Amino acid sequence: MVSAGPAAWAFVVAVFLAAAAGGAALWMMAASAAERRARRGVTQQLERLEVEAGPAAAALGSLLRGRSGRETGWTRSSAYRLLRLRQVEVLIEQAESPWTVELFLGLTAGLGLAAGALGLLVTGAPYVGLAGAALGAALPLVLLRRRRAKRLSMLEEQLPEAVDLLGRSIRAGHALTIAFRMVAEESPEPIAGEFRRLSEEQRYGMPFEDAVAAMTERVPLPDMRIFGTAVLIQREVGGNLTEILDKLSYLIRQRFTLQRQVMVFTAEGRLSAVILGLLPTAIGLLLYLSNPDYVMGMFEHPLGRVLAGGAFGMQVLGYLWARRLTRLDF
């Protein structure tokens, strides 16, 4: 009888970890989708009840408002504060993602374990497993950040039109709260959802200042902060709000124009960053196709693998640095 060696046991453990972590991540995603469908059904039923009950449905506001389920169970404990999960919760809300903090943590751990075990299983190199674990664990955060950036970009583009509509509503004689509701009804998403939530929070008893501050926290854009500050100052000391809104809309559009001009001026630098980032990889691939033994000789030696990994890392850092130099914040 031949006993299994350490390498065989490591192989079995890696396969088990990869399968278990991948299965857990898929199960969490399926459970989140089922929970989202159930929550959508409950919300639709509450909305129908509110329409049928009319003014008597004001008590349903606490059920329809906000995004429930963010701080459930153990997430209210000290671990929630120690792990700084409040920032993750804010990121999920700003991205308008159906995820919860628990699902985010589960996906991070599951994908990290699965990618790390898969890298170790395929290559047998511990550093490849660690790199795979880091990439897998970072994937949920990257997806949330991309979703958040896309949504904030849409909000920034829609804000001037919403400010113009708000100014026209006030100029026509409507109250500010009614103007918020009109913007929510006539604007496209996602800016309509933000003003709708602002209007509903005031309708269900939240102080005006707190509702505006909550919207500026959900939409961390400089223009939105300026808008919120202008509205709060006008409500406190008075003044011509329509003139302030007109100037704010004009400034936002001028900033967009300047930003597009800068994008045109820096197009050559950004293209150079892409070319310089892809050129070494393309040359290496061509060398491999023409003379595989010449290229693989470097990867067969331990020092060659270390040098190749260091070169790849420096290449990625150089590309990120070149992109950072050609990106200006306004």
C-alpha cells in the first residue's frame, strides 16, 4: 500500500478549498438574488396599498423608506466598527447595489479563497496563490467602485438639468418641497431617485436640513455639496434662490466644457500610457511565438520568474502612474 505524500495532500486540500469557496460564493449570490426579488415584491405590494389607501397610508413611510437590512445581526456589534464596515455600507448605498455588507464579506472571502487555491493548484507556486487570493478578494470591491463611479458620473451629468428644472419650478411659484417632487417626477434616473427620496424623507417627518445633508452624503459630488449648501443658506437667511440655481447650473456646464477640453489635450498622453503598457507584453508574445524555447528558458529558472514578476509589477505601476498624470480632478 502506497501512502500519499505531502504534495498529494496539498493538492486535495487546494481542490477542496477552491470548490468550497466557489460554491459558497455562488450560493451567496443566488441567495442575494432571491432576497432582492422578495424585497421587490413586498415593496410593490406596499406601493399598491399606499395608492389605494391615499392619505391614510402615511404610516407606511417607514416601511418604504431607505434600504433596510444593512446593519442586521452581528453587523451592529463591535466587529462592525472595528472592520470599518460603515464605509463599505456607504459604498454599497452610493453604488445603489442590491448587495448587503454580509454578502460583500462572503464574496470577498469566498472569491479570495477560490482564486488563491486555484492559483496554487495550477502553478504550485505559493506566491501565485497569494496573488490570486488578493485579486479574487479585491474583485467585489472593484465591482462596487466601478458601479459607484458610473452612477456618480450619470448623476453629475443630470444635475444641471435638474437644477434648471428646480429653478423654473420655483420661479413659477411652487414651494421648494413641491419643486423637489416635480424634479423627481420629470427627471430621468438616477437623479430622479435622489430627489424622490429627498421629498419622501421630508414628507415622512425628517427635518429639511437632515434630508438635504443625507442627500449630499449619498451623492459625494462637489456640485451636489454646493447645491445643498446654497439651499440650506437660502432657507436660513433668505435670498434669491432661483438666481443662485441659475448660476450654479451655468458653472457646472462650464466645468464640463473645461473638462472635455482637458480630455482632448491629454489624449496623446493617455494613448502613450496604453501603448507603453501593452508594448512589452506584445513583444514578449511575439518572441514566444517565434522562439518558444528562448522565452521559456527565463521562466524555468527561479531567478527568471522573479525578474519577470518584478518587471510585470513595475509595468503595471508605470501604467497607473502615467494615467494618474493625465487625469485632472475638477
